[in-house]
Amino acid sequence: MRKAVLGIGRLLGYPDCCCRAQAAEPPAVQQRHFWRHVSNRIANPGRVPWELNPLAMGVAGHVPCSLLCSDSLTRAKRFSKFSAIARASDLKNPTLLFWGGDNLSVELRPEATPGERFRYQIGYSSGAGPDIDSVVEGDEIVLEGETTLILKGGRPYASLSGRAFLWWHKRAFQIDFWRAMSDSKRVVPGRSEKDARPGEKAAKPKHEPAAAEKSLAGEPAGEPSPRPLAEKVEPKRDPIVDTRALGRVLADVDSEFARQTVDCRSACDGNVVSVSLAGKSHSLFLAPRAAYKGTLFFAELPSFYVCIRGNAQMTTAQQDLLKAYVQALSCRDGEIKSAFS
């Protein structure tokens, strides 16, 4: 696979250093240019050439091996002369990149110097989807730790935590969080028994598959254990939870489902959420990712793992409905996180 990637890159005329860098990456990183752009930016967190803005790099045809690559910069400058994107956007502005696809991005035109919180207007955008819609409909962005929150009229509107990275040529944001996310994509399990050569015992992987790879967004991941969902290994210490704050979030989610004509009632007791969807009851355990020591979970929020307590037997329709409910929770990840201490 790596030989093929290297050969194709050279045939297309990309800089040799960039071809070798792409070929050296594991499949999870090769499949999404997003992760290469993130890695490049946090590796050089200071000022970098604005011409290497990922919004325009698609025209240059490759991802640089580094934001210090002179061959990539030369190529980007040459191709930008013919780029409709370069004419439609200001590449010196911050750009939100979305990990769901290589062509999903939004240019933010800031009303003041960009920082951890700033108001913006929308510039050039590429792609479509709920996350992009929420940025277009919002007017302010907040970056705090691992949280990426879109505001509208000063109020929380949508959480993009873990799904959108803010790229700006003058500085990098959320470096520690995105370094950890990027590193998790490079955890490659060892070969399985069936892949071992005759007479050779396959080596055990040094690391478990990254939990982030089993996200609600749908990236494939094998089950690490045949245990049923109900048998969870939970943290030794439950965090203190502001149940009133969490209850307000749940009430909004209930209302959202009521508009979809789906009967939904929920309540919280600490970090356990009891929810009834169309007559089926579930007990969901919200486990902060920083404290969770288990290996199994039903779904993943940017800041939490969602585990199921009790009987986990569900039909496909019930499971899909519960996943939709968790997705609605995911959009309010920042508010949920603020209820935990």
C-alpha cells in the first residue's frame, strides 16, 4: 500500500518529500487529509505561510510534508494564480476544517483579531452538512481546551468539539488536544493470527485500538471484547454533576424529539441519564473520557463515552433511535461538560 501511495504521488508530480511523508502514514491518516493538515499545523504552531492554507491546497493537489516545505510553497503559489477558491476567499483568514471529508471547510472572516473567542462573518465554504450549516448560521466561535463551540446571538448554538479544527496561518489553537487526537490515529494494531506467516505466531499489539476510532460518526472499529454492552467497566469515582444544568440540556433534547413526533422523556441522577424513547427505556451512563477506564461503550461524544446500564437488548430501529438521541446530546457537548466537575 505504501509503495502504491508513493508511486502515485510521484506520477502526479508531487514533491518527493511529500510523497514519502504520505506513504509513511497509517491507513487511518492516509484516508483523511484532515489529519495531515492538523498534524502539520500543531507541529509548527507559530506563523506559517498563508499560501499553505488547506482551503487552497486542494488546487496544489497534495498535502505538504511540513508547513516549512519550500517545494510545497512554490507549488501552492503557482497554482493559486489559477484557483477560483483563491479568488473567492481570503486565505489569510482562519479556516474551519471538518474531519468528515477532505473538502469540508468554512472561511471565517473575523470582526477582530482571532483568538480563543471571536465573532465572525462567513466567507467561502466548501461542502455541506449539519456542522457546516451550524457555522453558517452562527456568528461567534469559542475555543477552550478540547471544546469548539459555535454561538449565535451570544448563546451556545452548536458543539463541534473533536469534529472541526481551526487553521490560521499566524498561530495554532488547541494544540494539546489535537496532538492527542492526531496521535490516536497513528495507533496501528499488530497483525492478527490469520495474517501471520505459516509457523509464525502473530505479535500482540502494543496498544489497544484507539477509543476515538469507535466514534458515533461511523468510522469502523472492531469490538475489543465479546462482552455484552451491559457489562461495563466504569470509573472508580463518579464526578460531581450539576443535575439541574444537565436537566436543562435534556429538556431541550426532549423538545427536539417531540417536534419529530417521537415520544421522549428523560431525567438525570448524577451522571446517569434515564431516557424513554417511544416507550423503550434506557439508562445511559455519561463517562468523562479523561476518567473512563473501560473498553466498551455504546457511542461517543466529544468529551464523554456513553455506556448502557442494564438490559442492552434492542431492535435495529430502537438502536437507531437511541443513536439519534445521542447525536442530539453530542451537539450540546459543551453544555454537558460544564455540568460536570
